Amino acid sequence: MRLKSLSWNGVNGWIVCGGEGGLLKVLKLDSSRGVDKKGAGGPSNLSMNQTLEGHNGSVVCVCWNENYRKLTTSDQYGLIIVWMLHKGMWFEEMINNRNKSTARGMSWTSDGQRICIIYEDGYVIVGSVDGNRLWGKELKLELSHVEWSPDGRNILFGTLQCEVYIYDSSGNYLSQLPLYCLDESAAATSIIGVDWYDGAEGVTDANQPTLAIGVENGRLQLMRHEHDDAPVLIDTGLTATNLRWATNGTVLALAGSYGGGGGSGAREVAMVQFYSPYGQHLRTLKVPGSGIQALSWEGGSLRVALAVDTFIYFANIRPDYRWGFFGDTLVAAYAQPERTDSTVLFWNTKTDERVTKYYNKLLSVKAASENCVLANQAEGSPQYQLLLCNAIGSPLDSKYIDVEPTYLSITPYHVVAASHSFLYVWQYRTLMSKLTSVDLGTGSPRRKE
């Protein structure tokens, strides 16, 4: 049975997959503690593999309510089932069958209180988590996609005509969202995904795009909010099938295929392209098989699951963490919910002393010898700041530079920053000053070599 839908529960780790002929399974991977030579996780075993009976047609839509441990599924005939967990098994809790049209999309609010279900003929239902219907409405639209805003106040509806409309949470029309990513030839294209990162795991920059909209011809539009008139636009060159933000909003994955147009011998290659929220291409993952039907991230954003033909493929993600180690101190940056800056922890691994600092628009962290250097975008200026810090995060020196520190490195004497075309070298300490500081005790406490 070919798979049609897939979703990974970010809190509890269950994976639901739906496919042809009513196929519906809930799986769970036992995370193995073993690590192979390349640092990737070892093989995993299934600790849950339950087949859920109830659908007859292709299960085209599956969606978790992580806060309330519920699962909602729908098939090509419009049958919708809500499942609940009882003593380790999934059971039918509610059934809804409209019998008139296919349910094209379902989306829960980020707090799990309300669900919005859309049908291809334009009918919309919003219900509460306890099964009560809040409202229903017939929109004069052929619907294909639905997504709540992170605060649950607005709903985005995508149509088969490649349009996106904004409604409030009671179903009143507000405005149309312009798709800047469309070109003149876009009449033949369709929307393949609308995904809005809810900010639950923090964003490191208040200016970071969180709303992603993609169309079949491979063009993407990444927006900071629904009224953003200067979104990030990407032309990926793929024939796209779906897109998904990582659960922490740091990476956007776009699945699709490339090629097939270059003569009789060319065949399409299925792949996933990974992008930063600002549109920078991070990596390409090629996948065997005839195309990726669905894509979902694991909670924690370290693995991605792909539905291909009758298989689920898993890929490990290895992010470029911003960290360094010098002396006995580990310095590491991470995002926190409710904060739009980066949290940087200085942790002395010998004494267990910890110091936390906060930096806006932090770009990278590097460490060597007795110092670390932090690079960030300067506030209200096109320049960049290099900040030299000691083991407890106290700034020792800083430089403002015009070179974007795309690459950064530090030695015991130099900081080197480079953009794609310029190199900046800062000699922050000389051999002489180091000798005098050690021998004479000037400028800093006596150090033992």
C-alpha cells in the first residue's frame, strides 16, 4: 500500500502514516543509545506498531494534537476519525462523515484547543478539543490548505487557484495574502504547503521569517508575519510536493523532485532541500524511489521522516551548533521560548560554575586558548561586532567591522573573519604581551604556563 500522509508527534514520538485502501498505522521508534563511527544514531527498533481500523479510502490527512494526546485522520471519502490513547492503545473517540466532499486539510491551534477542517468544496468546520462544533461555514472557494496563526486569532486558507486568504478565528474574511513568489507562468501551478512556525521553542531573531508558503513550481515565500510586504523569495528549481519547518523553526525542509526534462534518458531524482529562515540553502538530501509523498520532523529537529512509495525513510540531521571549548569552559548558544535574542552559556566543567549572557543577532561562536569570540550583527547599523570574551563571559575587547563574518576562526593570537569575498584579521594579543602578562603579572593576574 502506497503511503499518502505522515506526521511525527513532537512530544511523545509517535509516528502516524496513512495510505491507500484505508491503511493507517501508529509506530514508535525506540531511540537506541548506540552511536556509530560517524556520530549518527544506531539502528532503532519499533516499540509500537498498531494498525488502526476504520477508514476505507486513502488516508490523505493525518494530524496530531500534542497537548491532548489525540490524533485526527481523514480519508478521500470525507470520513474523519478522532483517536484517543487508552492503556497504550489507540481507540476511536469520534467519527464525522460529511459524505459530500474530500477533507483537504486539518490544523490544530498551537495550544491544541481548536481544530479547523477544510473540504475541497469550500466547507469549513472549526471544533473544540472536546468534540463540540464551534462554527461551520461555506466559503465560495475551492480549498486546499489550512493553517492557524501562532496566536490562534487568524486562519489562512489556500485554494486550488493558488490564492491565500486570511480569515479571523470566527470565520470572517479579513484580506487576501499576496503571493510575491508567483511569476507570470504561475497560472498552471498550485500551492503545496503553508506552514507557520508557532515560536514554541524560541526564535533567535525577532526579524526571522516564520510563515512559509510554497508552490509546485518550486518557488517559496518566507514571511515574518501575514502582512510582510518584503518576504524572502526562493526559486528552488524543484517540482515541489510539500514543505515543513523544523520543530524549532531553524530549518525549512522542502521535498520534491528535480530533472526528468533533459531528454529521454533523464529520470527525476527525488530530494529534500534544506533552507535557513532567510533563504540560505543549507543542504540537499537525495532520496531513492518515485517521489516523496509526505515529510515530518521529529520533536527536537534532529531527524526527519519521509513517506516514499510504501516506505518510511529516516534521515539524521546534524546541525551546525554554535559552541566552543577553551580551558575548562564550554561556551554554547541556544534559543529560548519568549526571547528573541540568543542565550549564551559559559560553563566551567571543572567547578560547575555557570554564567548566562544574552546577545542580539548572534551569528557565531568560536574559542581557543583562553578566549572566545562572539560575532553578531551590530544594533541599528550595517556593521558587525566581534566580541572577545574570557571564561566567565566578560568582554575584554571588541571590534566593529564591515566584513560579514560568514566564516570565523580564533587562534591564541588572532581572530580571523571572512565573508565570501573579504578577509579580516585581528591580532588581539602579541607574543610579547603574552610573555609580559605571564612573567611580570602586568595587565592580568599571574598565569602558570
